[in-house]
Amino acid sequence: MTLPVRLARRGLLAATALGAVLGSARASLAGVLGYPRLMQGPMIGHTGPSHISIWSRSSAAAMVQVEYASDRAFADAKLSAPVRADAANDLTTVIRLEGLKPATTYYARYRIDGVLDRYAPVPFKVRTAPAGPAKFRVAFGSCARFQYDSEQKIFAAVQALEPDLFLWLGDNIYADSDQPEAIADTYRRQRGVERLAPLLRSTPSLAIWDDHDFGYNDSDARSPVKEASLALFKRHWANPFYGTADTPGVFFQSSFGGVDFFHLDGRYHRDPGDKLDGPEKTMLGAGQKRWLKAALKASRAPFKILISGTGWSLAERPGDSFAAYLHERDEIFDFIRDEQISGVVCLSGDTHVGELNCIPRAEQGGYDIYDLVASPLAQTPNDKWPDQVPEARMRPVFAKGSNFGLLEFDLTGSPRLTYNLYDVTGAPVWAPLSLTPADLVNGVSTWRSKIDPKELKRLERYRAGGAYYAPETR
């Protein structure tokens, strides 16, 4: 009987030793894998000449820091102030690197509870904004739906054109829900798109929303979840600010390279679209409109970019755009004219087609307002456009699939803005539109000299009582 007992004891000791070895191996493996870690991000947010904001979401409650250096080997490394990721903010953080040099590349990596994130061992590069007028590129788009397109190849094309800034014009996710957790999960899934990650970690992203990330389709100020949606939006973006002290919303102003950008909230304060249009009907709300007018009047930039989730022209009349809020739109344009605010250009999305439209205003004493429309990034194209007639279509509608816009600014000499639309391969779809500040002052009209000849012919036929699109041209 003693032999089996000894064997049993030896077996027990061997099992204990093996368990210790395996436990040690597991601990060692965990160290190699680098727990804790990021689950989403990093995403570069608002960036200035001396600071960079970086968003991320970690795997667990922890103190999160960014280690950064101007040297790839981190010889001059510094650590950001720690920020707590916890359940209250869904483990998300925005870390702001301060005291940086303008137009300078920095290398960065995350430390979570003091441990380097070994799931992301290669540092990512971030670059501060220029301190003054510069030559730079801004890409923009709207309507990214991972449920329809999980690959989203468009973002590889965006990154290949090396923009200095990317602007999200709404429908950045398709939550279409009144459940906060469902909205949050949709943000996580969109951030997890593999082809999007390289753009987010290298190019500053700034965002507004539209109906599908605000609530349901065509939703307005009556939405019962607008406060929860706003809290979730703030949690998932790194904009410079959101609304004002007395007016909630996602609107804000940013500047880059000598250009001012005015990002608008067209949902939080929006009256119902089917309300009879008149002086009291609003998309922006009184508080946001006061803010916009004051900010526009204070701007001294040669170009001032008005950014809306929905279109500025008559293309979608009555629809879900400013075409259903013409009194308010024209109030803003009249203010620009009356205060002699030059250099205004509009951006918009939502339409599921790429467009370049113009609202001629010289006859009213103003100047031509161009509306540059990029949509969709990853969503089904729209087939309604043949029935839509804006004030002036400057280029043929692009309805063949995913697209994004690219603004090229050069303020190093005589200021110039060049715009074009690009397809999923990164190819331009039109002849570019070029604008100078001299094109955007009261009394000047340029649209006839800049319109595509075929589009001018179609517009003249329409104004003469014919069809805008003849059957053979659709």
C-alpha cells in the first residue's frame, strides 16, 4: 500500500510544480501581451499650433497617459497628465498634449496604469497645426454605415491623399435608436473598422452630427433622446468645445492654417421639417444663430467655411435640408452681405451623392455661395437626384458610389481654395473648382464662368420651361 501512496504524493507534487510553471507562464504571457490596453483608438482630435488632443477607449478602468517625443527613439520623451478611464465615461478619455511646437511631428504611445500598451508597440505620429497662414489639405465626407459596408475602402483613398484634417459632416454612424447603449455600441463598431483606423491615428478628426447619429431618420428638437445623444457624441469625439454655456449642441468653431471653420448643429434645435416655412421656423435655434453671426463677424480669415450636415441649396426641396428653412438660410446669407463678410464657402453632406452647387446672390447685393457636398463615405447611393434642381449645378452629380471631398488651401501667397470630389480609388471625378477671396465679395458673380458647360445648358433649358434632365441625359 505504501508504493501507491508515494506515487500519489509524487503525482501531487508534480502537478503542483506544473501548475506553478503554467501559472508563471500565464503571468509572463500576460506581461508580454501588455494588459491593460486600448480597445478603440487612438483618434487624433482638435489640434492647434501648441497642442494635440487624442481620444481613446481602454479595456478596463485605469489611469491613461500618452508618452510623446519629437524623437522616434523617445530620447526626449515626456508624459501627459494622467486621465482616469472609468465606467462613467465608458472607459473613454481625451488627453491633451500641451506646450508643443507648431507644424512639428511628434511620436506618441499609450501608457495605461504606467504600462506601455504592447498591443500597439509601434508609436503613432501626430503633427501640430501651423502657427499662421499655410498650405494644407482638408478632406471631408458624411454617411458612414458599417452595417452596409464593413470594409469602407474609401478611407484608404482618403489617407492616400494625405489630408491635414478630416471633417465628419454627420451620419458618422447609423445608430437609429433611442437606446443609449445601442448608440454607444454603434460608435464602437464604426471605430473598429480596420481601414478607418490608420486615418484616425494620423489625421485630426472634427465632427458634427446629422439625424442618424442624433436619433432616428429626419429627427428634430422633439427627439426624446437628444440629451443622451449629445452626451454620447461628446464622449466619442475630441472637438474643441460643444455649444455654448447657454445653448447646448455640437456646434463649434475651429481654425487651421489661417482658415476659420464654423461647424453647425442642425438637429438639436431644429423645428419639424413639415412646419410652414417663415421667419420663426429654425434649424439652428436662436442661440446658435447669435453665436454664428458673432463668430462670422469677428473672423478675419480670407476663407470662412460654413459646415452643415444637410445641404444649403434648393436641391432637396422641400426635403430635410435648408431648402425647407429658406427664411433662416437667407437670413444668414443676408447677414453675410449686410455685414460685408467676405470669403464664405459652404460644406454639406447627407444626400448620398456628390454635388457641387451654387446659390447666386449678386443680384441681391451679395456674392455667389458655393455648396460643396460629399456623400456617402460608405452607404447606398441616392437615386432621387434627377428630380432635384438646385439654384445652379456647377458639376454633374456623382452617384456612382462612395466619395469624399478635398479642399486644398494655399495661403502662403495670394490665398486660393481648390475643391474637388474623389471616388473610392482616390481619383477626381470632375474638373476642380478654384476660388479666391476676390470671388467672394459683395457684387461679384463668378458662377457662369466656373460652371460645367453641360450643366449650364441644362439649367438654361430648365429656366426656359423644359426638363432639367432630358431623357437621354439621365
